[in-house]
Amino acid sequence: MKEVSSEKIGTLRDIILDRADSRKKELVAGARQEAEEWMLRETEKLQRETNLILQDARKRAEDIRRRQILSAEREKATETLRLQNRILSEALGRLQDKLVHIRNREDYIDILAGMCIDAIISLRETKGLKLRLSAVDTTLAESVISKVKEAVPETEMTFDPETAPILGGCWISTSDNRRQVNADWQSLTQEMADTLAERLLPLL
């Protein structure tokens, strides 16, 4: 009886062990499958996050590159404009210096008289006019007025002893000072600025 029981117990034990082993294999297989599925999900999630990070990094890099290009273009435009202004200023300065040196010419009085006549024509007035000169040219006033009257006999012009704040040339005004023509070197230089710029800028 004991032998039979031992045999049954052994058989039962084997069955239990077989079932336990089978169950263990099932659990291991299930755990492996769950682990693989988890790894797959996590890998896909990580890939999505990586793609988002890379996409954001590319966007940031593109934004930085665009800003750098815009900044470089602004700096280039600013530098070009600064260079153009400097060259134009230098050219206007040289032009004004050349005009100032006209005083050294023998026909300077004739030049002043001619400028006065142009101013008179612009004013369309020959009566009650006043002439102002630079401090350096005041001694030439009588000669200039004399030459103007020779060319335009009906002109009535007097010399205003108050010197004009100019480097050369003349100011002609009506007696009431309501109208005035500035035919001085600074004014002429400024009037020529646009023309000079049009000629210079295409060369830069």
C-alpha cells in the first residue's frame, strides 16, 4: 500500500513539476513578449521624441541662420550707405573748396557780378535790392554793384554792410527782406549734392 502511494505521489509530483515547468515556460514567454512589446513601444516613443527634437533643432538652426543672414545683409547695407555718405561728403567738401579758391582768380569780381545778375533774374526784381557778401569780400562790393549796373542799368542795388555767414558768393534780397536768393558756395554745393550723388553712387 505504501509502495503504491509512493508511486502515485511520484507520478503526481512529476505531473505537478511538468505543469509548473510548462507554466514557467508560458510565464517566461509571456514576459518576454511583454518585454519585447514594451521595448517596441518605448523605441517608437523614443524615435518620435528624437524626431521632434531633431525637427526643433533644425528649425532653430534655420531661424539662427536666417537671422544671421538678415543681420549680415543689414550690416552690409549699413556699411555701404555709410561709405556712400562719406564719399559724397568728401566730394562735396572738395567741390566747396574748389569754389572757395575761385576768389584767387583775376575775374572773381566778374564772377560775383554774374552771380548777382542770376539772383536778380530769379527774384524778377531790379528795384530796392540789397547785396550781402562774406566778410572777406566786403571790399569788393562797390566794384560788384558797378559791374551789375553796367549789365543791367535799371538795377537799384545797395550794399548791406552786415556780412553774410558764407565762404564766398553773394546774397541778394529785396528791401523788405521777404525774398532772398542765396548764391553762395555752401548753397550751390548743396544744390549740386543730388546731381553729384547720381553720378557717384553708380560707381560705388
